[in-house]
Amino acid sequence: METPNPAEAPKEASNPAGIAWPCVCLLVVFFALPCLYADPVKITTSNLGAMKWGVKYTSNELTATGGSGTYLWSFEVPFFGVWGIADIDGEKYHNFGLALDGNRISGVPAIESLDPEYLTDEYFVKARINVKVVDAQDETNKEVKFFDVKISPKIDISFPPYDGYLQGYGGHVSSPWRPLTFYAFEGDGIYDWSETNTFTSSLTFPDGVQAGMPAGLKMSNDVIVDDIIGDFYVGILSGVPSEAGEWAVPFVVKDSSGARAIYFERVKIFSQLAMRDTMFFPDTVIGDPYPEVLCLPGGELNAGDVEWEAVNLPPGMTLNNNPDKITGKPEVSGPFPQKVTFTLIMTSQFAEDDPYSQDFSFWVTEPLEVTHDTGSLPDAIESEAYGPADVPTAFGGLAPYSWEVNVDTLPAGIELVTTEDGRQVLEGVPEEVFTTIDTYVVEFTAYDSSNPNALTASITLNLRVARPMVMLTGNLPLAIVGAPYNVEFIVAGGFAPYTWSFSDDIPVGLSYQFDESSGNWSLTGTPLPGTEGPYVVEIEVEDSSGVFYSLVEKRALIVAPASEGNTLRIETSSLPRAEEELPYTAPIQIVGGTQPYALTAQGLPSGLSIKQQEGSWLIAGTVSIGYASSDPYKIKLLAQDGAENLASQVLPLYVDPMEVPPIDENDSQGGFVPPAALVAGAAAACSMSRCGGWESIVPFIVLFVLGTRRGIWGLVSRNKCSSGDRS
């Protein structure tokens, strides 16, 4: 076996091929590690800057950090958009004239086919530009960042002094529009404003806003000559609006190169100038403070949109501001009523050269008063036609006047009516009288014609209603020649005192005499011989009502010879009136014939009877409740003497209802029934019960149950079996 040579081993170790792999590894580590551990590339540019259509554009410098520091840049435009509106397909327009220039984007933005409605200041176009950066030494180290770039029109539009918007500017229907001047800048050459553009199909406006130019307005060209800075080719908005509303108006301007810009602005047209239809100036009374009246514009205007001026206001009244209102106290002299007329002028800030004026007027009057010559209305008679009775007299205020009457104060059957000639009067037929004379306090209220609130004044007048006049004296007793004679004429109803007149055809020896104590007249004296025979006495009586209610009666008078002086007869010719629940006495005088006398009566109301007292005959007693009547009872008297001679007389008897005491409206029990009334009702019921049947005592039951209510006194019905005869 051969033993190796130790001297040869080092030579093999120094073989260049043996050391190649370590060198390669060192080189890989040296060059690869920086790539494996480099910072990510980050775009640091914050914005690219704004663009204008047709104007050279250079973006802000594109910068980045990270990576190797050497970058490759590129960009693309994926889409266009209009802020507030739908996006536009960017691929259709490619890069619309832009290119990469080193680390900047530059070029002239231009898209011929882009709808001009997007070339506006309000609805400006935006371009979405995606910028891409790649590390030059590592294509995997990259970033993409998008930028939204505003693209404005080439031409700028303005209209001083409104600083680019029409806030506070408007117009009114039928009022000339204040001419508004538009200026254009940065275009080429002469500007043309005459184009009318109404395209708005893809634009969105608030509710109620219309698109286009308001009817009656138009844009026209004009030139402002300036020797220093040159001429301005301006647009003028003018005209007379004919329709109210709010519009988004596209103002279009073109320069000589064909470039154009559109400016959308909202224009409001208010309705025709007018004042608030609720403005009203009321009539007033001299010396009274005038109510404040606010001055307000009509339509959509606010109070701050207008200014006011008053012309010919009366002394004492002024127009105040903030808020605008008319105040004061009119100081005018008579005669009254006096009409005050003045003018209000309203100027809108949207039609300063076309103020609106309107005349207003109101009346200044004296206070309303009412009066009456006598303080009382004409008297009335039950069941007889009344009126027409004039209402009181009104003065002051503003004529014509109207009247109302409190119906609760009128007698039943009388009412306030308007005649064919427009007068207001009281007319009717009074239905019922409850006492001898009922007095009503009638309340009248007058209204004048003041607007809107009528002045009022009231007055109360007395109205008396009486029963019709009746002659209580019946057939006249027989007169005997040579014998003293006296008969009293008694009248009831109507209104005392009465005025009497008599016929002159009476027997010699008799005359008419007035009794001041009773207010009645008598036929008295002694018939002389030769006056025998029949006579007709005619009596006419007028009351003192002022409307002269009258009564005419005739009575037969027989004068007998002296030989018949002892003939039996009833001398009483009349009976006094009776009233329910009051004691009643009426003496009956019988003369002639042979005593003793006997006297009977038919037709007496319940509670009265014939009585003899100390040799005299009389009708006496107390009339029961329920037997009052406006028609007289006809009392048939029959006298008989000791020789069985007979004499008769028919006399009328009137019975009045019991006067009801006033009822306290606050009395929860409805008022107090006097014990006497209950006793009387019980007596009547007992007397009626003798006729048989429960129906005869029903009135007493009703009286007892309902006696605490007003008007009960007339509820007790008449005794069906009574001998009372009013036929």
C-alpha cells in the first residue's frame, strides 16, 4: 500500500474551484438584502391642482418615498364625474389631452363631445386620475393613489356686486326686473350672452325649482366702454316677469374662439305686488286709542322685504317701524261721522322702481246713544192689534242702525218686525193679560254700522197691556116721575183715567154728574112730570192710553108715571170686579113692591153666593182658584116681594186671576205656595168631589204636587158641575 505524500495535500486545498461557492453566496447577500428589506413605496403628493378646459395644465410634482428612490410613474383616467350627478365613462375620453411629463402630468384638457351642461361653475366636472408609482429596482414595490381634480370652464362669469350669486335678488310678476349685468373674464375676444340654454335633463334641483329662464325675462348683449382698460362685452338680464316661481337659470357665455361657460343660478319671481288682504282699518270713536294695525306684504314676501310709507294719515296717527304698524289716536274735528282716507305705499326690495300703493279708509264717529221722547211705548190692549210702534231713536255712531229686542221682555204675541220700507217696529196681538194692567220693561239694543265691530247702546221702555174696556153697568133701573133717581156708570179695562161723553136725549130733571172720588159718572136727579116714556142713553168712553181706545155703549131708560112708583124692581145696575182668593162683597138694592123681599142668583162663580145681612141683600164670598176669566159671568138676579111680584136684572161680573207673588229664581224648591192657596184648593176639591168621581179632585192633587212651581195658580180646572154660567 502506498503512503500519501504529505507535501501534496495543501496544493489541493488551494484549488480555485474549491472557493467559488462561498464567493457567490457573499455577493447574493450583498445585493439581495437591500431589496428584501427596502421600505414600501408611498406617494406623498397631496393634490394635483385644478384644471380649466382649453387652458395649459401642469400638475403639481409627483413625489414618493420608500423603495430605492428611483421611480417609474404612470397615470390613467378611469372616469369623469359631475359632483352631485352621475359618473361619466372615463374610457370614452381616454386621457382627454393629458400626458406624463417626467414626474408631472401636463397638457390642455379638452373633450369636444362633453355635454356643455357640465361646463358650469355650480355643476363642475371632476376627473378621477389614478397615479401609479413603481420602484425602478423592484417592480413589486409600488402604489396607486387616486386624485379627484376639478375642471372649471375656461371663462369666468361674475356679476358685481353680488359676488357670484343671486341671493337677495328677485322680481315680481308685472314689475320691471332691475337690470342685472354679467361679466366674463379670461376668454378670447368678444363675448356673446344671447344663447338661451334650457338643457337640464340630467341635473337635479330641489322640489319646486323649475329649469330655464322665467317667462318675460331675457339675456341681451351690451358694451361698457372704458378708455383705460378697454371695452367690456357684458350680458344684461332684463324684462318684465309674467309668472311666479323659482327657476334654476343657465346663463351661457361664448367667446370668439367658441369656448363657452354656463353658470346656473336660482332666480325667484314673486307674485304680483300686493298688500296682505287681511289688512283692515276698523272704524273708531273720537277720543279712543286706535287699535294697532300691522302693515304686511301679500304673497310670499316677508315683512323685511319691503319698506312702507304713509300719505295723508290723520293728525294723531303715525306709521311706526320695526314692526311696521299704524298707531295713535285720530284727532279730527266734526261734523261726525267723518271718513278718513289715506294711502299706504309699499316698496319691495325686488322691485324698487315699481312701488305699490293702496288707499285705505275708516270712519271716526261719536259714541252711539239711544233715546226716546216719552220713555214708554204706546199702550196695548189684550187681543187687539198693536202697532206699528216705532223703536227708540239712535244717534251718533255710524248709520244705518239696526235693533234687537230681548224677547223675554216682550208680551206674548208682540214681536219686532221689519216693514217693507225697511223700518223696524213692534207689531202683533197681545195674547193674555194676567192682572188688570201688565207692565213690561222692554229692553232694546241698537247696533250701528261700524266695521268690523258695531257700536251698541241699550235702553228700556215700559209697555203696558190692559184688558179691553167693558161697561159694567147693565140695564138701567126704572125711573119714576117725581122720585129721586141715581145710576152710576162703571167702566173696567183700558187705561184710566177715562174721558166720557153722553147723549143729550135724557129726561128733564136728570143730569150727568162726575164723582171725583171714584172717577165715574152718574145719571142722577128727579124726572119731572111730562117726561114719561122711553129714552136711549148713549155713552162713549175713551181711555188715556194715548192711542185712544174707546168704548161706545147704549142703555135703555124708561121713565114711568108716578102711579107706578111702587113697582118692584132691582136698582143695582153694575157689579164691581172680583179677584180670586180675595173677599168679595157687592150690595144688591131692591126697591118698590111689598116687603119682605126674596132674592136668588144664577151663574155665580164658585165661592160666591146671595146673602142677607141686617135687612140688606148682597153677593158675598171668595172666588175659588181657577174661576178667573177674561169673559164676564152673566149673573141673573130674581127678586120677589111679599105679594109675589117679580123683578129681574142681568149684570156682568168680571173675575180676575189671583196675582202671583214674584218667584225667587235661586229658590231650589221653586217658590213657596201660600197656605191659603192650598186650603182654597182643598175646599174647591172637596166641593167638587160631591159631583162624584176621582176626576173631580184631580185639580187639588195637581195643585199639591206642583204647587211649588211658577204658574200653578191657574192649573186647578173649573168645577165641571158648577152652576157658574158665562153664556
